[in-house]
Amino acid sequence: MSDRITALLTRRRATLLTVAVLLCLPPFYLDAFWLRIGLFSMAAAIGAIGLALLSGTAGQLSLGHAFFLAVGAYGYTWLAGDPGPGLPTALAVPLAVLMAGLAGGLFSPVAGRVKGIYLGIATLALVFLGHHVLLTAESVTGGFNGRSVPPLSLGGFTFDAGDELTVFGVPFGAEERLWFLGLALFALTWFTARGLLRSRPGRALAALRDSETAAAVMGVDVARHRSAAFVVSSMYAGLAGVLLALAFRRVVPDYFSLVLSVDYLAMIVIGGLGSVAGATAGAVFVTALPLLMTRYADQLPLVAAPGSAEGAVGPTEAARYLYGAAIVLVLLYAPDGLHGLARRARDRLRRRRTPTDVSHSAVPSPPPPAAAARPKEHTP
């Protein structure tokens, strides 16, 4: 049994190492467009994992995820920029994440006592309030036109195209450098979220989602765990906002609207509620689809290129129709999302690869052991 567990762990480590190596190769072979899709997908995956912890694991509905992404993005831009404190960018990143967590903490008393659609409506107010602040606080946010994002600098290495850098004959610009930063942040999010789900707080949140009464009977502090889940989710969203700001290089208020919050809900529903891998798959699907349709709009039927004749369906609208249909199909035929479909497909492949049992008639059964001789009893 121990040999089997050791072999399984070795196989998993080899798989992780192979995936890590493959994810490091795109900057050497792909152009900037595909790297941007990867960057936006990684940022979306970080935020979707945070929302999956809140909605999929804790069972709390939130429509205010865009607000916490905006806090992270604008928090980093203001902390590291001018006007602003002008802090080192390496320090501005964790402080922006903490600002998003603080914003979630200020709202956590509501999240700890309200659930379901009522919490969704309460968090919806955050999006409209945040959008109003972003438009009116021009000294901090830049108003309608937004602000330029200072590039991140770590130990003298800057994640932009300011200085020439060549690695193995490949010029490394901003996208190539940010790719590895995004990979590091995504890996940190992945492993911390999986560790949280397997820990006692994660099991308490799952019990809280299944039955609030049963969880309270088992000693789970309902309000405290809900509030903690909301704070952790907001911090993940803040980190996603920082990475988005670095990838866009400019933040504008209109991006952080209610549509963005709905997109994140679509990500976790399509990928599978309560699953880190499912949230990642849903984030890649929802993020990459409109970008790919915009690039290949002239080659797709019934889709018009951006800026074409009036009345035609644009690539962004067509992408929303497609993943709206995907949500309906998931809810009808695969409630556990893409992650559940992949798990069932993997189980079927394993069953097919398992060798069939050999019939007993083909293998001769060993002869029965001879009966032990019983000593003869002596008669008196």
C-alpha cells in the first residue's frame, strides 16, 4: 500500500513539473497577442478562485467582485504613482491586496449576517458606489480617463519594455516578463486556495454551505466563517486587480462595472462551483473567447468585425451569447461544470485501461490443503 501511495505521489510531482515547464515555454514561441490572452486569463483565474471560495465553498452569492478588483488595481496605481505616496512598487502590491482585504473586512459584518440573494443585492451596491467614487475622485483615480499604471520593479528588474533584454535569442518585452510574474502569482493562488479547502476552515465552510443548522450544531461559528470567506475572496480579487492593471498598463472606471462581476459569476458556474481547477477553466473560457472572436471576426459566420455596419452582431456580443448558452447547458446537463465533466471523463478512461479480471476457469485453482491428521484418542 505504501509503495502505491509513493508511486502516486511521484506521478503527481512529475505531472506538476511537466505542466510548470510547459507553462514557461509560451514567451519563447508565441507573439504578444497570445501572451496577453494568457495574462488576462491568469488574472481572471486568480479572481475567479477567490469568488469560487466564497460562492462555491461558502455558499455566498456576491455581485460585488468587480469592486474589489478595482480596489486592488487603483490601490496599486495610487500607492506607487504620482499623485500618490510614490511607494516602491514591490511594496505597493501587497499593500493594494491588503486594501482590498480591508474593504472586504469593512463589509464583512453584512456578509456574516446576510446570505443568498439578499447578500447579492447588498454587494451590488458596492459596484455602483465604487464606480461613482472612481469617476468623482479625480485626484486619486484620474476620473473618467483613468490613470497610467507604474510598471512593477523587483530588485532592479522592471516588468516593462524600457530596457532591452534577450533570453536565448528571444527579445523579452513587457508581455514576456509579465508572463512569469502572472505564473508566480497564479501558482501562489492555486496552492493557497487548495490548501485552504483541505484545511479545517475549508471543511467548515463546506459544511456551512451544505447545512447552516448542521454546521452550527457541530460548533462552526457561522457569522465568523462567512466574514472570513468574504475577506479572503476580496484579497484574491485585489491581487487579480493588480495583475490586470499591470497587464493593461492603464486603469479606467468603466472596466470595473457590473458586467465584470457577472463575467466572474459565469466563470465559476461554467467551470464548476467550489473547484479551483474549475474556476481556472471557466476563467480561461470566458476571458479568451471574446478576444479570439475579435481577432478572427472576419473569418466567422454571423459575426461582424469591430466598427463594421450597424445592426450586425459584434464579437463581444457574440461571445456573451455563446457563454450564456454554455451556462444554460451546464445548468441543465452538467451542474458540476467543466471540472465535473473532466473528472468523469478521466474516470471512464481509467476504467477502460483497467485489465479485465481473468475468469476462474482459466487459472487452475490450487489444490486444497490436506487435512491435518487428528491424533487417535486412547480408550481407557
